Amino acid sequence: MAMDLNAFLAAALAPREQAVEVPELAAWFAEGEPAVWTVRGLSAAELGRAKEACARGLDNIRALVEAMAGDANGDKAASIRRALGLSADDVPEDVSRRIEMLAAASVSPAIGPENRDVIVKLADSFPTTFYRLSNTVDALTGQGAVEGKPKRSGASPE
């Protein structure tokens, strides 16, 4: 049986979402509100950006340091990197990828790239929670979209 390409193209698809209980973060939720973090699956473009995030950031830092040092291979560049606390193995690529994924996939609380530091602090302070949330994003992304209208961002018109 052949795939109905027209039906597929016409289908309204939305990212899968899942609410994840995070009782360990309850102190930072409003009193009486459940400690729940909602995440969604990523698009291919978002997943690709997350996978490239570590290399892109590290390359930018290296280029800046080397430009400041004036010698890409010299001890001066290495000394500046050490002084700034920058080394290739400071943040593993997997952690950097997961930070970017979770920042993009967080529905509630809504994070986005402008609040990426929240995810960095989460990863640093609550590593198991960070991994549980990012594993959920991985699983949702792997399952693909679901039929249904994509949710609107912002307030609904009255």
C-alpha cells in the first residue's frame, strides 16, 4: 500500500508534549502549583542546531582567543584560554547538546535561547533532573509529531 502523500502534506501536525513531575524543584514554583516541567519534541532544524551548538560556541571562543593572542599555535593563546577557564573538555558535547535541546523544548516554563542560563544552572545543580528532562525531549523527538492543530503562541484573541 502506497503512502498518501497529499494526505500527509495536508495533515495538521503538532510536536508531542509531555509533563514531567519535578518535585525537587518545587521551591521555585508558585505556592500551590504542581512542580511540573512540560517539554515537547524538537523539529529537525532545532535538533540540528542543538547538535552544532557545542562546536559552534567552542570555535567562536577559540577564534576570539587566538585573535587576541595573535598566534593561533602559541603558548600565549593557550595561556589566555587557561586564564579564562576555557578548555575543550570543560563542557562535554553531550551536555552542551542537551542544554540547547532543553532550552528550545521547554514549553512550561518557557525557556528559549534568551534564558539558556536557567538550563545551565539546572544542569549544574540538578543533573539527574536535567538528564531526565532532556531524555524526555529525545524520546518525544524520536516519536515524531502527532495529528492535531499546532498550539498558538501567546494569548488567544477574544
